[in-house]
Amino acid sequence: MKIEIRKNELEFEIESEEDLYLVYLLLDKNDLLYGWTVREFRTRKSERGERKRIYVGIRVETVEYHAFRGSLRVRGVIIEAPEWFDGIRGSYHTMELIRGVRYRLVKPEGVDRYFLEKILELFSRSAVKVMILSVGDEETAIAMCRMFGIDVLTTVTNRYLSGKYAETERTKLLEKYAREVATHAKALVKPSDIDSIIIAGPSRLLDYMQDVLMEELRSYARPIRTVTLSEGGLAGIFELQHAAPEVLKDVLRLEELKLVDKLFEHLAKGKMDVALGLEEVKRALDRGAVQTLLIVDEYFKELGQEAKSLVRQALSTGANFAIIPQHTAAGQKLRGIGGVGALLRYELRDEY
């Protein structure tokens, strides 16, 4: 993301869907957001409105981030608008942030540069994006792997093999299948949207299809890696994520999501080296006992400055912190115990 930081404002331009999540974390209620948007304009002579592109400023009230839809919608009260657009100031408007548009964000209380730099550092490695082709006997799943999960874009049915074939004929049919898969992939994903490609599936299929797929996808000019799985298709996507996570470790933030599982494992075993909920976490931070602070992103937004104070205190004591998306299974579990928790350096018995 292109970003310029000043005393009480930021100017930024969104370059990827991952940037939307970063902006979502940075936006607070009562911030002032300026940018180009679309608004319906009606004249007295016309009942039907005309949608016009205008530059407005809004005072932020709510922010909605949708991970797999790739959208960030900011709702607030319009404080600045073109003079010719009568009656618009003071009304509500929802601004959907999009790529390639430059926005200005004013923070009335000033920009917390230390916190901002830590957030940027935390998500700096999350820009990597991988296209996955999980090749199966009956279907091939085409998916995108981003920082918090894998989004299946489509499946391509194998309509070429329906019985037994001689080796020569089988080879030709699987080559046709591979070219059809590549055609779908190129129609769905732009070269500029990915950093690498993974072709995965059973070895018996990869032997026939990988060379054709590599040839067809050469125009992407991206590194291509093959991974042998026991199954392909949708099952292969699941296997790749859960049985072979090391393949995706540079993309998925799996280690952070696993920290939530670790917290619940310690809790189930009756260990006292965990803190649950805001008050327990605060007390653990005051004692310098926190090893890793965990906060659900929605709770992070709800707590506002209080959440940022927790993060600053954690960092000042040498602790790590992770923001867990609510749309993940780990996020749901953490939300169920109050949205914030911590793994501790040592047990705090009789402290809570």
C-alpha cells in the first residue's frame, strides 16, 4: 500500500485486497475520510436520480470489512461536498474504498506513528498471493491463497475421462483437460494479482498434466511449484492447507491462528499461563507476564484506543501481538471468550 504519514493525517492508495484489511484496522470512529465516491444526484425536474462521481469528506461512524468479497465500506456523515450538490452535507453516505484511488485520512487526535509502524510491520509479509490449481480425477479446484485463508474461485469438471483408455488416448485427453483448466485460471486471475503458482494433486495426474499447465501458465511469468497430494480438487485444497501447511507458510498466517488453539489447549489442561478477557489480560500486562497478546479484529475495532493501549503496553514489555480475523475459526473461538486473550511467560496462580 502506498502511504504517506503526517502529524495528524495519512494519505494512502490501496493496491491490493490485503490493503483493505490494513486500512480497516487503521480507521477509527470520528476519523475524517476524504476521497472520490459515487452518489445519486436528483434534480427537481427529474424523479430518477443520476449517479455522479464526486469528492467528499465524511466523519466515520462504522466500518465494514468483508474478507472474501474483498470490500471495505465506510459509513458516516458528509462534512464536505461540492457546492453544486445541494443538501448533501449532514446526510449519511457509504463510501466503498477501491484500488487505485487516493484517500486522505485525518485523525483529530493525531497519528500514533509508533502504533502505525507496528501495524504496517505486522502485515508487511501478508501481501504475498498464490494461485492454486488442485488437480483431481473428477475436478480441478482453482483457488487464491491470501493472508488469512484460501478462497476457492471455481471448480473445473473433468469431462474428458469417463472410462478406460489406452495410454496414448489417455495422455491426449488429460492434456485437453489441462488446457481447459488453464483457460479458466487465466480468465479468473490476472498476472498482476499473484506472486506465484502452485500446481498440486496426485502424482499420477501431475505426470500427465503439469508440463501442459506450466506451458499454458508461462505467460504469468511467476514461479510455479508442484506439490504431490493424495487427492485433488476441493479435497486437495483442504489437504494442502492442513496436511502440508509448510507449503503456504509464507502466505497464510497459520502460526498466528494456531496460537489461539494453543491458548485453548492450555486452558483445557488447567494451566495458569493464559489470560482470558480484558481485565485478566490487563493485569497480566501490568505484571509484564504476557508473551503473546491475541485480539479479535472486531473487538480491536470496538475497543478503539483501549485496544491500541493494550498493544502498546505489550510491545513495551517485549511481548508479541496478533490480530485474529473474526471470520476464521480461530477468531470465532477467541470471540467466544471475550475477544481478547494472552499466552503468558509463566503461570500466575491465585492472581485472578
